[in-house]
Amino acid sequence: MLILSRVSKHYNNTFALASTDLQVPAGETLVLIGPSGCGKSTLLRLIVGLIQPNTGSITLEGTKLTPANLLQTRQRMGYVIQEGGIFPHLSVRDNVTVMARYLRRNCDWIANRLAELAQLVRLPHELMNRFPAELSGGQRQRVSLMRALMLDPELLLLDEPLGALDPMIRYELQQELKSIFVQLGKTVVMVTHDIAEAAFFGHTLALMRDGRIVQTGSFKDLAQTPAEPFVEQFINAQRVPMEQLTKALG
Amino acid sequence: MKTNQLTGTLLLVLLIASQVRLIHATEEPLTITVGSKSFTESVILGDMLVYLAQQAGIEANHQKQLGGTRVLWNALLGGEIDAYPEYTGTLLQETLVRENLQTEAQLRQALASRGLRMTRPLGFNNTYAIGMKEALAEQLKLRRISELRNHPGLVLGFGNEFMDRADGWPGLQQHYQLPHQNVRGLDHDLAYRGIESGTLQVTDLYVTDAEIAYYNLRALEDDLQYFPVYEAVILYRADLDQRAPEVVALFKRLAGRIDAPTMRKLNARVKLQGETEAAVAASFLEKNLKLDVNLRVKTSWQRFWRHTREHLLLVGISLGMAILVAIPLGILAARHARIGHIVLGIAGIVQTIPSLALFVFLIPLLGIGGPPAVVALFLYSLLPIIRNTHAGLRDIPPAIIESAQALGLPSHARLRIVELPLATRSILAGIKTSAVINVGTATLAALIGAGGYGQPILTGIRLDDIGLILQGAVPAAVLALLVQGVFELTERRLLPRGLR
């Protein structure tokens, strides 16, 4: 269980995130959604500790996150960002195993875990010696996911993980990613601006605007009982073009 | 912690630099060191002093053609050298001008109070004169310096020392009320070539210069008695009288033995007939003092190897230390923006100090020879490496840095595993820039007696010998390319495959 209690973040006098309460039950997927600059990435970066909140606290499975236990708690989280953030100078194998090797995990354990993850994300084993520049965008995101999962974290944080991919590969990876989440039963917090993707992944959606959460609930809740007009606008903005497409075909 | 490391490294640099000095001038009790200024006459006289010391059975080194009176004077005061040929006019009008000395007795007393002595005059007065091409002088009907006033359009070019010295151009201009605007400073030997090619019309001469006859120059009469007397003497440390009285006795035998025509002939044999200073000095001593001089001629290969060794030592130590100090400074600068501004600012300021000035600043602290040269080269090598390390680290995309942070890697591990490898290309580019600058600047180190490839270049400029200049310039260029090549190879080894 991930619990955020009255967490806020401001820069000078502008709020990046107003005081926010949020709970993600273990094994569930929460999707943060909203327009650019709404604070959804800020929220994710607060959880992983890349920035520190001005107020409030974040608790992961009973452990309160502090600057002092930052390095330990990060090992219990996996973090994937849009461009993957994989290290261009390291091979796929080294990218995935870098932290495990730093922690001096057993070599056999590392090799087994690598093979296991390669299978999970369906990356052929011969790719393990390649460098990031020799991979496609989709392959790079798979590597990034492997790296995030390497130490078997309790919490998986994904910041627009599929945002930079073309629609075909994106669709394919969405399917795989969902089946991976189901298989692993991890707690997941994912950021996206795509409502269809949010509905597809999320047990719960949190729609954000101007640094605060407007409404939390299932996609159905948001679509049927919008808390304010903005929720309806946001959903319609992406739904209407799809309906027009369907009509044109009909 | 970091400051401690820094001071530690700096101390190490100084320590190693002082080792170089020991290698360079072995300061055993029975060795003396002679200095000379960077013109032929001084080098010939310096070589004579070396042979005289050897006559007394004492090993003697010659720090040839050091860059200027101030360098020699400080080196003598500091005990870096034991003796050098000097001129009374220079002492009275320049070195000790503040004391306003009038007589020779006063001069001797002023020297004694500094632990120095001088021999009686050697026999020639090498005063300055103002000269121009005989044909041009005839055409303009110029015989006296005061007549220059009527020709304000002439281009004047003076040796750098003459240009700046109180008893040089500033005083001359005032004394004669000369109106000339087009006045430049350049190397004394190059001035003759300027006169010959016609880009200059008037220059300063040393009365004993061989070139006066060779280039067919007319020395204008000093009709308002501006130039003082420049009697040549040997200036030496008073303690030499105790350490090696027999050497001082031999030095004194030179007094009164060299008149102006003789000195002019000796200069001409080197500058015009291509004999070495050592050979000319030896034959003079054999003929005039009936000494049996053991002329040891070094082959050009021996000289080449010596210069190569000296140059490599200067470059190797200074660049190696610079790499060890500059990379941590660059990292520090990249991690703390405010410290970064300060570090880059200071390194930038150091870079703007002219190299010869920096060499000379360091002489009071470190003496002449290797140590100040190594420290100066070390300082010059810092900026490119610091700047490129800083830039290389700052240019890493934030997504990469944040990914490394999010993995839970602590700061030092991030640096080692992610940031430094990604900045490798930039850091090595900085090191290559430093290396090339270092090899080039090290040629100037010869001016303060540190040897290296600058030695043949200096001598070549002095003797107008292109071959000799090339003997220094070509190996220096080749060395710069080699050093760069070595780092290219290193780059191939060090650069992660994913970045190639």
C-alpha cells in the first residue's frame, strides 16, 4: 500500500502540487491523468524522491520516505520514463543489471533474473549484448522496464512509458504491459495523458488539473458522474474524434 | 575534505617540481652555475666563465640565454646562479636605479650589501647606440641623434629591453625630445632583420654587435651625451670567494683583457661565421690567457636527446599533475554551480597571464629552471581540462541522471558508473587541448633556464639560423602530434563501445 498524506510541492510562490491525499492498495494500478503541466509527473517524482515535498508524507508499505532512507526505498521502486533514460554507454545487460551489480548480488542470481525478465518482456536473449543505439524505441522501453523490475520492487512507477512510441508498437506494448502487471501483481502508478490508455490500465484513475486531483475513481465513475465540467471536457476531447471516425466508417 | 585533497595535490606538484630542479642543476658543493643573457656576447662570456671554473677543477653549468636582466639578477640574489656577465650601466641605470648611485665605489658598496661582488671592467664599453642603414643616413644627411628630430616619419624599432628600460627609449625620447610616433618593440636580433628588409629604419645597437659592420649600419653620434657607460664586468656572489677562491681569481684574470674591437670580432665569429660560442670562448682563453681549455663538443644528437628529455619531463609532469587536479575540480564545478563559477573564473584568469610573465612571477618563489616552468605549465593546463570536464558532465541529459538517481545509486557511484563514462569524450578533448598548448608553451620555458626544445629555437633566433630554429620547432610540433595521438589511442580504449 502506497499512502500519500497531505503532500504538497511549490516552487517560489506557485504550487506544482496542492495538498494531496492518495492511497494505492497493494497490487492495484493507479493512473494519473490530465493535461500537460497538471502536476502528474511532479507527483510521480515526489514518490521516487527526485524532488522533496514541502509538506506531508509518503509511506510505502509502512515505511515513511525520508531523505535518509531515500537510497534504500528507491531499491523498492522501479521507475520508467518516457524516453527510457537507459544509459547509452552500457549494453542492455549492463543497463538492466547495473544496480544489482552495484549491490554485489550473486552472479548466478543476476544471470537468472536477467533471463527471466528478458522472457517476461519478450526480448530475445541475443539482444543483451547490444547497445541502446542499436535498439528500436519499443525495445528500449522493454529494456527500461527490465531495469525497473530487476530488483523485484514492490512499486512500479511509469511516467508516460509509451509516450514516444508510434501507435502500432504502442498498442502492442500496452497489451503486453497489462499482462505483465497482472502476472506480477505489483502496485503500479502510471502517468499518461491518453484517456484510452488510462481506462485500459487503471483500476483507479486520478484526473489532475493545475496541481490538484479533480476526481478519483474508475473510468466509469469519471465518465458517468463527472465531479466538474472539466472532467467531462477532458474525456470528450479524446472520445469525440474516435466517435467521428466510427461514424465515418459506418 | 576536498580542500585538503586539493592542498595535498598542490604540495605534491611543488614537491615533484623541486625534484626536477635537483635533476636539473645538481647542487653539490663543488659545482658552480654560470648564467648569461639572451644575446651572443653574454653567452660567449658565460662560456668563458665555465671554462675558467673548469680550469680550477670545478664542475660548472651554464644556464644559457635566460630571458632578461631581471631573471638573472634575481637568480644571482637567490643563489640559483653564482656569476654572470653584466654591464655597469645596466646596474646603475636599471637594476639599482632607485639608489641613485654615482661612482664605482658606491656601486661596489651597494652590491656588497646584497652579498654580491663584481670584477674590474673586462675592457670594453658596450653602450647603446642608435643606428640606421649607412645609405639611408647618407641620403637624409643624418650624423647625430639630435638630427632625428627633423625626420619624425621614420619607423623606429627597438629591442624589447631597450623599449621598456628607464635608460632606454623612454629616457632617450625625453632627452632628445624625439617626436616619433611609429615605435615598436621587438627582439633585438629580429630588429636587425627588420632594418635589412626596410620595415624599420632606426634601431638600437650594442656597440660591440657584429651586425653593425655586417649590415653596413651607421651609429649616430650621441651628441647630447645620453647613454651612460656600459663597462662589461663579471658579477658574482660574494660567497664564491670562500667556496671557490681559485675560480674567482681566474675570473679576475679576464679584467682588462677584452677591448671593444676584440669583443666585436668574437661576436662576429659566432653570428657571422657560424662558430659555436664555446669554441670562440675556448680559443680566446687559449690565445690570450694561455690556458689549455678542454673543449667538449656535444654532437647535435646528444643535444637533441637532452632537449627531448627536458621537454618531455616538463610536459609530462605538468600535464600529469594538471589532469589529476583539473578533473576533480571540473567535477566539483559541475556539481556546485557557485563553486563552479569561482573555479572556472580563477582558471580563466590564470590563462590570461602572459606565459613569460607567469614564468618570471614564479622565479622568486621557485628559482630558475624546471620548477617554475613546471608550475606555470601546470597552471596553463588546468583550464581546458576543468572546462571540458564541467561541460561534459553538465551536458548529460537530465533523463539519464534522474534514471541513475531513481535506481538508488548513491552520488559517487553515479559519477563513476554513469556520469564520468558519458563525459569521457569531452574530458579527453580537454586533455588533448591542454597537451598541445602545454607542448607549445614549454618552448618558452627555455627563457628561464628550463631547457627543452625552446633552447635551439632561442639560439636560432639569436643567430638568425633557420636550421637551428627548426631543430626546436619541428620536434616540438611532432611531439604535440604524438601526445595528441597517444590520447586518441587512450580515447579508443577508454570510450565505452556504446558511444563510439
